[in-house]
Amino acid sequence: MSRRSRRRSGAGERRWLGKAAVWLLVLGVLGFGVGYGLLRRYLHSDAFRMFLSAEAGKAAGVTGEFAPFQWQGLAVDTESFEARGTGPVTGLRADGLHTEIGLGGVRRGVWEILGSNVRRLEVSVDARKPLDGIAPPPRIEPAVAAKAKPAGWFPKEAELQGIDVRELVVKVILNEGLATANGMNVHAEPAGAKDAYRAEIEGGAVRLPFAMAPELRLDRARLRYQDGRVFLTEATVAAWDNARVQGTGEWDLNSRRFFIEGDVTGAKCENVLSPDWAKRLTGDVTSSFTLNNRPGFPQADGKLTIQNGMLTALPMLDALAAYADMRRFRILTLNEAHTEWRWKKGELSLTKLVLASEGLVRIEGGITLRGREMDGVFRLGLAAGTLATIPGAETDVFAPGERGLLWTTLRITGTLDDPKEDLTNRLIAAAGLRMFDQLPETGEQVLKFTRSLLGDPSPKTIEKGGKIIEETRKTVRDITGILDGILGGNPEPPAKEDEPQ
């Protein structure tokens, strides 16, 4: 073959390849157009809306349906998504939804849900623990699920790339009552693993159905969801006036058990104490805490410390101040104040409690509050010499011990409105007994001295000595009654001379 023939043959092959490439491009464009048209047609169909309804319901564990879609290209808007469930999530409603469908995942068999945002999302959760021995009701699968799966080569899964919620409202039913969260702003996005998401929440207020819990104003919280568990990785909230609460925790959606731990700073005694005790104890409070329902009911515990503490008008200290004439007992500046605490089933227990005013008084022990009733046992330590003016107090009631103090036990009972303590009566008994031990002995000595002078005493002498002893006893009763009144007791009126003794 000549050189000219070979050139003609090569040129013909190149022209054929060029034409083939053009035709392939044209076919590709046509194919893409046809495919895009088919995809768009399916996207705009009611079948796709039902498919997304099933996917959204599966993700939240509910059965629901989107309102009709309004399309602009691949962007879609809908008025609402409303669903019901038989699991932890019992209800869900989203208003003002907007999203876009990405086609980049079609080859992977998924629809990419891009740029989603919701004007308002309301979620209802039932976190009550099922009764023992009764299995939770079976989950009802969405009625549209069977006919919602796309046929042919269309993707059969939806992949949420991220979502923004301008207002989140959550209502959680606990065994103790209703917990609510309102006005929160949420951003959520995939967290890497399949069906795993992370979310950041800002703003809003949280109310818990526990009397001891204040309204919480959320600054920011970060969460992660994976395998049916919600992990609170960080949370910062404000409470009362200037208090700050920080915490972490987790919630298992299947067992409905939760655990939260953290600490409180910047609180005041008036914030955490009942109004009655807030009048008696002031200062700045910090506390660690844990909150969980692992026993089957919520319980909380932690360690609380008070700085700049001031103790005022404690009944037994008022009694000591009145008799010992020491005003320092009425208002005590605390250099040490802390306790471990536990709350469960409406009962608050304080253990390892310490209240101390250096060089004057120290209280150690614990107390339990059941509603308005209280019962506590303490050790009370006082500086030596504090009760020197009360006969028998520093020898019969108190005993020397550690820290150079005199110690005794103290029982506090009664109610928050009418507290009672047992120290006053023991002081009265000790003082009265000491006086009785001393004064009648003086009368006995008078009788013995009279006998030594007169020999065998006459009946009149014996009668006179007996009157001395009886007068002494009467004096002791009167002194005891006066002491009882000073220390806050309820003395009986002294017997009249014409009354039988």
C-alpha cells in the first residue's frame, strides 16, 4: 500500500473515531438528560414523598407523613411532617421544612438530603419506666413503608447531610411528672458512622419536675447519637441569678435509663435551701452532682460546700447564747461548711455534714428531711469554758475530745416549722442535779452538827432539820424552773405552800 493510501486510511479512521466520540457524547448527554428527567419525575412524584416519609419515620422511630411537596428544581418545601410512635418518641411535628435533593449519591444508592432547615420542631417523649414483667408494646412499622421503596435503579435510602432547627420544643414524661425544653436552636449533622449524628444546641429554657431543680437557661450543649444512645458530651446552663451548671451524661433510648453528672457554681444558700433554712444559713454554694434513674426511679447525690457562710438563729445555739451570755452563738461566721447529700423519692439526706466556727463551735453529723419532717444526729463541740456558768454542763453533758473542744451528742427532730433538740433538757437536768447534790448536803450537815451538840436530838430538832431540807429542795425546783425558762423549755409553775407536797 502506497504512502498516500495509508494516509487516506489513517485519516478515515480518525474521522470515524471522532464521529464515534461525538455520538457517544451525544448519547451520554441524551442518556443523562433522560436519566435526569426520570429522576426528576420520580422526585416530583407522590411515591418519593411517601418514601421520604418512611425514611424520616424510621430515623425517629415513628410513623408519619410529609405534607404535599412544593418543588423548585431540586429544592423542595413542605408545610409539615407529623408523626406518632409507640416507642420513647410518642409524637413529632415539624413545621416549615425546606431541603434540597443532591444527586451525587445516586451511584452509591442514596439520595443526599442537603441544606435542610425547619422553622419549628416539637417532640414528645415518654421516658417512664415500663412496669416490671410487662414488655413494651411492639413497634408499628409505617403503613406506607411497603409501597414507599422505589423500584428499579432508583436509590433506596436517604442520607441526611445536616439540618438546622430554629425552634425546638421537647416534652418528656417522667414518672415524676413533665419535663419541658423550649426555644432551643439546633444544628445537627452526620458523625461519621452509619446512623450516627452530632448536634449542637443553643438557647432555650429547661424545666424539670423536681422541686429542688430550678429553671435552667441553656447556653450551649453538644450531643452525639449512635446505636440508640444519646451522649451529652458538654452542656453549660445558667440557673437562679448567677449560678452556672456544667454537665455531661447519656440516655439509652431502649432501656430509658439516663445518667448525668456535673457541678454547680455561683449559687447561694437561699437558692438550694428551703425558705426556713435559708433564713438561718447564708453563703456561696458550690456542689458536684450526679442524676440517674438506674434503680428504676430518679435519684441525685453530690458534695456541697459553702463559702463565706453565716449561721443565724439555730435553736440550740440561741439557747446557749441566752444562758452563757455569749452573743457569738447567735450569729456564727463559718470557716468550714460542707456536706455530702443524696435525694431520692422526695427524701433529702445530708451526711458527713460539718459546720464549724473556728475556736468556738463545731457540728458534725447528718440529718434526713422527709417532706417537712427532719431527724438528725450530730456531735457538738464547744470551746472549753464556754459553758462554765452552767453547773454540770462541762462535766456531765460534755466531755473533752479532739481539736481541744468539749463534745456531746445532739439530736434534732420535729419539723422545719417547729424544730426540736435534746441538748437544752440535758443541760437543765445536769444543772438541776448538780444544785440538788450540793444544797441538800448542806442541810444534812446541819442536822449532823446539831446532833453532835445536843446529843440525842428532840423531835422538834428533827422536824426543824427536815424543814431545812424541804426548803432546799423547793429552792432547787425554783432554780430549775428559771433555768428551764431561760433555755427555752416549758417550766412548771412552782408549787404553792398550801398545796400538798
